[in-house]
Amino acid sequence: MSPSSTPKFKNPRAKYNFQGRTCSIAGVGAYVPERILTNADLEKMVNTTDEWITSRTGIKERHIAAKDEFTSDLATKAALLAMKRAGVTPEQIDLIVVATITPDMPFPSTACLVQRKIGAFRAAAFDLEAACSGFIYGLEVAQQFIMSRTYDTVLVIGAEKLSSIVDWEDRNTCVLFGDGAGAAVLQNRPGAHGLLTAVMGADGRKSDLLFMAAGGSRCPATAESVSSRMHYLKMEGKETFKNAVQAMVTAASEALRRCELDISRIKCIIPHQANRRIIDAVGDRLGAKPEQLFANLHKFGNTSAASVAIALDEAVTTGRVQAGDLILRVVFGAGLTWGAAVIEW
Ligand SMILES: CC(C)(COP(=O)(O)OP(=O)(O)OC[C@H]1O[C@@H](n2cnc3c(N)ncnc32)[C@H](O)[C@@H]1OP(=O)(O)O)[C@@H](O)C(=O)NCCC(=O)NCCS
């Protein structure tokens, strides 16, 4: 084998003999609502300070959707941009997957509402709920359809209107979250490596660390559920923090191991944008250099399933990642759920 044909890294998919089939991200897009809510604004709403929020989380501001702007609207804007960049028409889309914990309504799925808005009437459509890990779960699901030749073009969207489930009287949580959407068009693009591997995990035993109690079959809406604020998300911050760091490090290490990659080979690590201290702790434990870590949570806060999708869009559009670069994405969310993916851009 000549040096030029020596593989640069191991492709874990290769052993499944997909005969040259790859799953590449053909285009990305993101959208955040216009309205910005700063830490100074929050100082007027709850007993908090810009200093506390900045030092404990790294967040300075977040975007908040308008009253008449819903998750499907944010998702549609991000999707149309990703489709334009990928050069894909609505008719070409075979499947739409929307990862969200804030669907427009319990049913029909937000994916169906997006299908209608973008006019992709040939596409199957469903929502996927893995909280903040949803976008990586979605990429992995899309990849399975593409590698198995079931579909050629899949649109994966992470979209959230978290402002609709945040308790604006609870300073422990309301400072953390924001609204937004990110999308990716996945296709078989021969010759490109694309998505190399994705690790997914979950631990339902810790489902009580981060949840919204009411609105489902267990506790349908009643006057009491509303008055006792059960339609808002609740979180055990400290425990969530610890679990996040541990799960993200484990998932990222496993993804790297599968590709036989050392962390130094990764150009850009895109972690879930929940807390700057989580990002730094994960980077530190993986042995990454600070310049490898991508962070934009100071502008957007935690946008759950949209978080790494918005971050990828920014990393690509600002030139932080270039063709051929290796990207490591690592996420964590309610469930608990977690995931990590290695992508050759
Ligand atoms: C929420 C989080 C920022 C809190 O940071 P922390 O360092 O753990 O802070 P603590 O929970 O120890 O709280 C410290 C104090 O600050 C207070 N506090 C909480 N929110 C506050 C706010 N917005 N402003 C001012 N004080 C606040 C607490 O009441 C507590 O006060 P006390 O000591 O008098 O009880 C942090 O735990 C975190 O980021 N957790 C993970 C969250 C996450 O990622 N969730 C999504 C996962 S996908």
C-alpha cells in the first residue's frame, strides 16, 4: 500500500460492507428568533445577576421566539437554509426527522408540520425525542436509512421553543435555556467519508434529574397541574452536571476508540452547549486543547436538541471546519440520554 493510500483513520462502518455507500452532511442551516433576552433583562425578572449567570454557565444571552412563532417555524427556516446549501429540492427529500422536546403540539408530529411548510410531500416524517441528545440520535437514525439504501436524502432537524416550558419564576432554570433550530441534509455522497460513527446511550433510572411532569398521559392538564407549575421543566442542576461530564467523556472516548483516533486528530469538538464549565471539564478529561473546543452558548444558551446543530452550522459557516477536517460532537440530555459522533467534513 503506498503512503497516499494508507487510511487516515479506521472507518467502523467499512466492515459492514456497504459497498461504497457513505452518509455525508450535504448542507447545514440554523435559525434563531430575533428577540434577544440578555442576562441584564433576567436581572429584572428573577433574583439573579449577570455575574452569577456568566461565571456559573458562560451564558450571556439567549434568543426567544415570538408568541406566534412555533418550533415548526424555527425548524422550517433552518431546514430551508440547509436544503438550499445542499442544493436539494423539497421533492428529493425522502424522510424528515425532527428532534424536539417542545413540539408544536403532542400530535401530529412537528415533522409533519415542517413537511407541509417546506412542501416535501414525498417524505415520510416523524419526531424523535431524546432531549438534548436528539440531534445526534437523529443523525444516527438517518444514517441507518441511507446506508441501508432505504432512502437517499434525509432531513434531520433539531428545533426547540424551550421558552414555552421554562418557568420564568425559577432562577435555577430560566437563565439556562433559549430557542432555536438547526438542520442538516444527509445524503449518500460517494467518495466522502461523512458520518463515521455515532455512539448513543441512555439511563432511564435517572429520568427524575430533568423532566416535565405534566401534559402527558401520566398527568394530563388540570387546573391543579397548572397552578402547581407542573407544565414547566424541573432540574437537579448539580447531579445533572456530574452525569453530563461523565457520560459525555465516556461517549466521546468510545467514538474515538472505534475510529482508532487520538483526540489530537480532531479539528473541532462540538459539545452540547449547556454550560461552559461542562464543556471545559469534558475537554479537559478528553485531553483536548482549549482551541479544539467549539462554544457559542454565550449567545444562545442551551437550546436542547438544536444546540449542536446550531453550533455545527456556525463552525462550518465561519470556516472553523474545512473539508477533510474531523469533527467530534458530543451531547447529553434528559432521559438520561447521551451520544457522540465522529464526522469527516
Ligand atoms: C444549574 C447550574 C448552572 C447551577 O450551578 P451550580 O454551581 O451547580 O450552582 P448550585 O446549584 O450549587 O447553586 C448555588 C447557589 O446559587 C443559587 N442560584 C441558582 N440559580 C441562580 C441564579 N440564576 N442566580 C443566582 N443564584 C442562583 C442557588 O439557589 C444556590 O444557592 P444556595 O447555595 O443559597 O442554595 C449547574 O448545576 C448546571 O449547569 N447544571 C447542569 C445543567 C444542564 O446542563 N442541564 C441541561 C442538561 S442537557
